[in-house]
Amino acid sequence: MEGGRSSRRWRFASPNPAVAAAGERSVRRYLLDLHGCLDERGPRPVIPLSVGDPSSCPSFRTAPEAVEAVATALRSGEFDGYPSRDTNLAARRAVAEYLSCDLPYKLSPDDVLLTSGCTQAIETVMSVFGQPGVNILLPRPGYPKHEAHAVFHKMEVRHYDLVPERGWEVDLEAVEALADENTVAIVIINPNNPCGSVYTYEHLSKIADTANKLGMLVIADEVYGHLVYGSTPFVPMGVFGETVPLLTLGAISKRWAVPGWRFGWIAICDQKCILKETKVFHSLRSFRMLTGDPATFVLGAIPHIMKNTNDEFFSKIIKLLKETAEICYSEIKEINCITCPHKPEGSFFMMVKLDISQLSDISDDIDFCRKLAKEESVMVLPGTALGMENWLRITFASEPPKLKQGLERVKSFCQRHQSQVN
Ligand SMILES: *Cc1c(COP(=O)(O)O)cnc(C)c1O
């Protein structure tokens, strides 16, 4: 065969197997699979309750001030090259000021590294800490990109559980049991994707104490920062910068609903200068010099986006998410084989448990999602993609009527497949 001959001849024929393996487990891969199951000629429009990108819904359209800032930057012709030092500094200063509003101390522009979305922030931290022999603690359920980049960089991944009965809090006893002298960091996601949970000040304080005790860094993925609408306010992990050194990862992707603009950051919260003394700070900065900057016209627009976005935009989105979370929670309550252990208070996801035993011809969460896509043209993400078999992640950042319609279809699907009680 042609393929056999080429692999003998070409020396590059065996790329790093970890890359293909991670690709197979990525959210995108699961969604591609579901796309393949859709009945394209079906009479009803597809309702995706699976992707974390609401930008295509008119109600979630970003703030006009933000669009104006980018358009102005682009039209000026001043941001077509690589970013100047001034442009870069102004953007870092804007992010530092934005984050400092919620902290008991001030971050300086030097504490901020700019990245192309939160994804590159993740890649950067994993590159800097990754080496053989080292391990990192990641949540389960989790965000697959954390794991993929940790594995690419030769780290051992250890999962700690989020406890559904306790509002998806971190199981801190498990964290203590998992950590050893080679554990470099614990990653937390707050507000949480996929659980929709928001950690209280007290819980975050316990996480900080535990990390300090175990001598590990906290990496806080706060890409959903401020997207909260329940009784728990958003507290940035950086508030505990005196207790433990930490890195906060963020982006404008979710709060401004512009994941396509690819702008994110790493904030180094190091009140005790531990990251400076241990050279981590230096390594992070060195690594960033090797990678590309975000698009220059977005950099140029950032100071305006951060200063001029109207509060009305943020409150409109929060009000909408509160409404859609409520719709999602109450619709799911009506479905026998699906339970939601905790009503979402932040982000735009809900993690729900599937009781397979109540369904007659469905073998697991993946089978459920495939058949749901085929029969009802509704897409939800199987929990397996996030490390939780027989759970589902539902995205509710959608137009309310469309969300209701999608969940109605899930309901009739479940009724149709319910096992017959004898
Ligand atoms: C969406 C998301 C990211 C990636 O953000 P981008 O800015 O789009 O790269 C990172 N972490 C979590 C938990 C996310 O949900």
C-alpha cells in the first residue's frame, strides 16, 4: 500500500502521538461527531446547546462601543504592523487596571502578559511548568485544553473531583491526598465551565490555604469572570495574592462575547514576590517573547474597550443569562431521566446527570447525544468529553424561545426512549 511505503520512507511519519490523542478527546472532536449524526435534510432547524460561543445570537451581540473601538483602530492605519512598545504597554496597563478594580492591591502593567485568547494563556503556563516528573492537579469535570497542554508538555495530570452535592466545590481533602512533592500547581475554573458554579469567598480562601500549605501555585482560569447572576458574587482568586502565589488567566472572549477576537491575558498575582524569586516570572516573560502577540488592532482597541464598554451591556447579558439559566433549570426538572444537582449561578453551562437505566435503547451519554442529534436536531455535549461519563453539558447562552424549543425536544426524546415499566 502507498501509505505503508511512505511511512517506511519518510522519517517524519510518526509525529508526537499525544497530539492526535488529545485531538480525539477535544470538545471540537465530539461536536464534529455530533454534526455527522444530524439529519441535514430534516424539517427542523438545528438547535446547538453545545458550544460556548453565543456571539451568533443577536441578543448576545457584543457592545457597540467595543465594535467601534476595533473599527477605529483598524481604520487609523496605526495598528497594521507588529505592536509597538507603546501599544503593548497601553493594552497591558488597561488589563492591569481592569483587574485591579476587584483586588485589594494594584497590578502593574508588568504583571500582565497578553495572549491570543485564554487558550494561549493556558498553553503558556503549561509550557513554562511542563517537564517530565512534574504533576499538576486539574478538576473533574474539567476543560479539555488544560489537560491536553499539560500532557503535551510532559506533565502527569492528576484529577481532583468537583462535588455536585456541595455546589460543585473543590474536594479539598482529595487535593491534599493527590498532591506530593512534585505537584507544581492546582488549576481551578471560576465561574465554572461546565458546572455553572461560582465559588464563595470562603471556599476560595480554603483553596488558597491548601495550596499554600502544599507549596503549589494556583492557576485560576477566570475566563467567565463577572458572568454571575446568582447569590454568590464573583471573587477573583487574586484577592488571595497574599496567601499564595497565583496566575489568573482571562480573556474578553466570554464577558464581551467575542471569542473570535482572540484577546486574553495572564495576570501574575505575586504579592510576596515568590514567583520573582523562583524565576517563574522570568520564564513566563521569556516564553511570551517566543510566541506571537494578539492581533495589533485588537491590542490598540483594548484600552477603549475596557474603559468605554457601557455597564448597560454587561447588565443586559447578566439579565439574559439569569433568564436562560432559569429556563434551562426548570425545563430539565420536567425530564425524568435527567437531574441537575446544582442550579447554575455563573458562566453559561449546566452539568446534568443522565440516568441511563431509565432509557430503553441508549447505552451511554455519547449514544444519547448522537441519537438526540439525529432524531431531534439538538446538540448537547456528552459528559465523557469532560471526564464524566453519563453526564451532559448543556449550554444555555441562546435566545430564550430557541432554548425552550431545544429543551422541549430533549424532553420528548427522553419520553420516547423511556424504558417501559412492567
Ligand atoms: C472558552 C474557555 C477558554 C478559552 O478561551 P479563549 O479566549 O476562547 O481562548 C479557556 N478556559 C475555559 C474554561 C473556557 O471555557
